[in-house]
Amino acid sequence: MKNYRSEKPDGYRIAPSPTGYVHLGTVAMALVNSYLARQNHGRFYLRIEDTDSKRYVPDAVEKMMTTFNYFDIHFAETYVQSERAAIYQKYAEDLVKQGKAYYCFCTEDDLNQMRETQLKNNEPTGYYGKYAKCRHISQEEVARRVANGEKYVIRANFGYQDWGDRITFVDAARGEIALPPQINDPIILKSNGLPPYNFAHVIDDTLMGTALVVRGEEWLISTAEHMQLCDLLSFPRLNYLHMPTINIEDNGKKRKLSKRKDPQALVMNLVDAGYPREAIFEYLLTIYNSDFEIWRTANPTAPLTDFQFSIQKIGTNNPLFDLPKLNDIAKNVWARYDHATMIKVFNAWNWQSLPQITPAIKARIEAMLGVERGGERPRKDLVKFEDIPTLYSYLWDAITVDGASLDGALLKKYAAIYDANDDKDTWWQKIKNMAPDKPSLKTLTAQMRLAITGKTNTPDLWAISRILGNEIVKARLTRW
């Protein structure tokens, strides 16, 4: 078995755990790694880290793949850690033979008693030094206890060598970092024969040729331990990039965006709400690359693949989830789409979730998506599709209008001359013929808009009226 790839590492990966729906941060990691792989002519691969059976959710992998497919995220290779148990076991046993790891038979009660003693003596808690009592069990005793069916784990022997005061490494975004070495002997193989994250990560990212391990900053503190495991395994030390995590304000305090507490943490909630996929990508790029907004302003219609992602432009502060920012980006993204693209994206969305949707109303919505589209100043009112019933409520048959200020006689006069077949110039000339001056013209158009749409501010009223048709427009004008 090769210890590591002989060729130059060229892999970039995401390694999510199947614990439920996909977190927004997972999509961010996928986005960053896909850029790095493309820009460095590397491989972009997926590794499912499913060795923690307590957190495993049965259908999570299917949900994960559905999300990746929606975002057009594709992988050159896919690995599943639970299918690689024999590999981890072989490396663990090799370390045991070298004296760099050992079988540990300590029970939960043993460990709890040890912890109580350490706390009582004001000592660091953990399995180390004189407390690592299984370090020196003989091979004969190990064989006997295994034969007797005693449960065991395998621990790395971090007492095997002197690690010094600090483990130093270079984070690709943060520069040189020095951390104290891990003194505890970590478990590298659990009693079920599967490894915890630390051991599997080091083996997999080495064997899979990962050029740069991109992960959340919550793992930064564990990097010294991972370097130590590389050394025990005689692997080259891995290269790391620790990304800041997306936070949220909660009662005046910042905390990590949580799948359990925050609906916006689940990226498919944003998709289900009808945000454009590209807007979610652009929002994440504004968070993780300070150059992106400058680039987008200079290149308003360029595809995202043209952007050059820079590791040096990744901040180290935790960004706050900014819903108004996402909404503004969504408006700009919609404004770049032509009518055909808008219809395509709308039909791919779960439009059946809209209230009282009928074929006629769906057709009106599709037509409305083309109003004031294109040109130098395309309209920017739409944020997400689930807003359509509120934003374009007048497309439904029944609307609510505050008619106290409406002039019924004036509206009936306009209804008598209205024809949905009129082109825009003819339509506008008829309106001007009804109004002798600018104040009366302003009053008339305001009355028309309110009566037809129930709103005081809408896109092009001529286009809306044509979408609704003669019968509906005249009925709304003559009801007062």
C-alpha cells in the first residue's frame, strides 16, 4: 500500500457529513474549492464523511446530491469513508506494530474516574502521560483481552516523540501559525472499526492527493494534532486554508449560523423561496473574496467563471449573514436575465406552491416576468419568486383596493375608451386626450393604476393592462 501519491497533489475537495440538509457554508466551501481546482488545473472531488454513526441521517446523502445538482456542482471523483474502513484499519495496525499507537481497553467508567482525579489534582484532563495506562500493555495481554472479547479502541501514541513547545504551519490565508502540540493520545480507530475525523482526514487527504485542505476555522485549533498524525504516519504535512464561518446576530451577540436554529442556514430554504442560484453564489463570493464586488461592477454581465478567486483576498473576520445584501444581489441578478431565461427559471422552481395558482394566473406571471426587462434600466423589484403573490397581487382575479379616493365617473370614462389591442403610443394618446393639463394627467394615471392594480407604484401600466386583458381591466375600472 502506497503511503501517499507519488505525483504532485492536485486535488481540491469538499468533505461534508450526512447530518441532514445542506448548510449554506457547505455550498460556500464547494464554490471556493471549485474555483481553486479550475484555476490550478486540479481535480475537484467529493468525500462523504459518514463515520460518525450518532450524527448520521439516512437520507442526507440523497438530499446532499440533490442540492449539488441544483447548484450545478459536479465532481471528478466521489469517495465514501465508511467504504474505506479496511484502509484506516491497516494504517492503524501498522502504527501499533511500530509502537506509534496502541490498543486501549479503558471503559467509560475508567475515563470518568480518571477525569475526576485530574480535576481534583488541578491537572489537565485527558489521556496522556501517567494517565495513558494502556500505552505499555504487552502484546500478550492485548492478544488475551482481544480474544476474551473486551472492547477496545486504538489510540495514537503522542508520547512516542518530543513535539517541542509549538507545532508551526502556514495557513494559506492567515500566514504562519504556531499551536501547542496535542499531549493527549487521540483515538484513531473506534470500537466499531471506523476512525474519527482526525485520522480519516489525514489519511484520505494524503492518499487522495489534496493540494489544499479548505475547511472551516473551527478546525484551526485541531491542526497541530493533524500535523502530529501526519508525522506519525510518515506522511508529508498537509497544506491548510481555514475559512471564516458565517455568523448571525442573536440577541446582540454573534454566533455561528446554525442548521438547527436558523432557517437561512439551510441553503435549500433559499432555493425553495425562489432566490436565483446565481445570487446565492454571488452573495457567497462577496463574503469570501473582497475583490468580487469590484469585479462585478466592472463586469456586470460576465459569467462567474471569469472571476479570479484570490486566497489573499479572503478575510479572517467572521461575516454576518446579511439578508438585505442577498436581496439586493438577487434583484441585480434578475435584472440581467432576459424574458426567456426568467420563464425557464420560474418553471424550474416550485411554482405550484403559489396560492390559488391556475393556468391563467401562471400565464400572467410568465408574461409579467418580461415587463421592463432589458434596456439600460431594467426593473429591479423582484427578490424571490415566493414574493410574487404580494408583489404582483393584481395578477390574481380578486384584488383588494382602497377605493375611497377613486373617481368612479372618471374611471368609467377611461374604461369606455380602453382597448387592450392598442399599442403603447395609441394608449398613451387616448389618456392625454382625457387630461387637459399635467396635474389632471397625473391624477388620471394615479386613479387608473390604483383601480387596476390596487397599488400606487407598479411597473409599466400599459403592459400590466395588456396582460390582464379587456374584460378584467374594464371590470376593475367600472366597479366604482
